[in-house]
Amino acid sequence: MQFDAVVLAGGRSSRMGVAKSGLVFEGRPLVEVAVAAARGARRTVVVGPSGVAPAAVLTAREDPPWGGPAAALGAGFDRLAETAAEWVLVLACDLPRAEHAVDALLAAARPHTSSPVDAIVAVDGRGRRQPLLALYRADALVRAVASARSDGGLEGLPLRRLVGSFATAEVVVDDAVCADVDTPAQARAFGIEVGGAAVI
């Protein structure tokens, strides 16, 4: 099944104090971990500041910068232009274990090739959806992004609201797979390093 990927790597990281995209997890910056998790994609777009993305991927920047995940997704999706694959994998770069969900998301999408389902979203053991670890149907994103832009724009719009009307199927994964890294305490839980030293 063909899919493209958008990796969101442009958040302010205000609770962490340093850019999360560069935090080192198991020897690699988190942005590289996310790109590797999307390794089966036809094309991968990394949305974030200049210099964040590894080589051999497309890049984009949300407008305005720091405009939030919906704005970042819109910018990344724009970079794919009108040639996006049927499905678009969306990953936040602060999900260190995301790769453990990607195969399950793709497998769940295959039976929905001709069904009305617009999204396949990872869900933790408590039933909480992780919209930044999900597959979205490209034509549904086209409609949602266009509608949001005509109704106040994407800046500051919660991603859950952008995709809230999508017909959604859920894939239950381990809690650690859906867990993100927003604070030094969460970084410690993953053994993540900052600048070559463990977060303390």
C-alpha cells in the first residue's frame, strides 16, 4: 500500500527547554527516529525549522512558525501538492516508539481501501487517541485543510478539531508507543539524552 508521510518537528518545546527534534534516543536524534519509522513512505516531509530534517527528505515550515500541529500538518501536506498518495502517515517527532505502531496502522488501513474510513489512529490501553500517530486519507485532509483555512486558518487550531469529523478506525497499541516526550521527566523515562548527557 502506497503512503506518504509528514513528520512534525517544529514545536516550541517550551516544557522541555530544548528542541525535542534533536534529543538523542538510542543513538539518533528524535527527528531521525521518526523519519526511520516512516521508512516505507513514497515521500517524507519534515516540517520544522531549517536544518532540522535529515538529508533525502522534503522539508516545509508552518506559516506562521510555531503555528501549532494543524498548521504544520497543512504545510507538510501542501509540500506533497496534488500528488499525495491515498494515505498520509502523520508522526510527531517526540514519539520515540512510533515505529512499533506504523505496521499495525498500515495493516489496518488495507481493508479500508474502498470504505468510508478517513483515518486510522493509534489508541493507548486507556482508549486515548494519539492523532499524531495516525494514517489519514489524503482526500479527507484536502477537504479539512481547505475548510479550516477558509474559516479562520490553521494557526492554533487543535489537530483533534481539524480531523474531528473524520470517520475513524482505531488501532490499540501499548501505552509506551503512544507516549510522547514533553518534559525532562518523560525524557528520563525513555533514557533520552540531551547534548550527549542524560537528562537530569
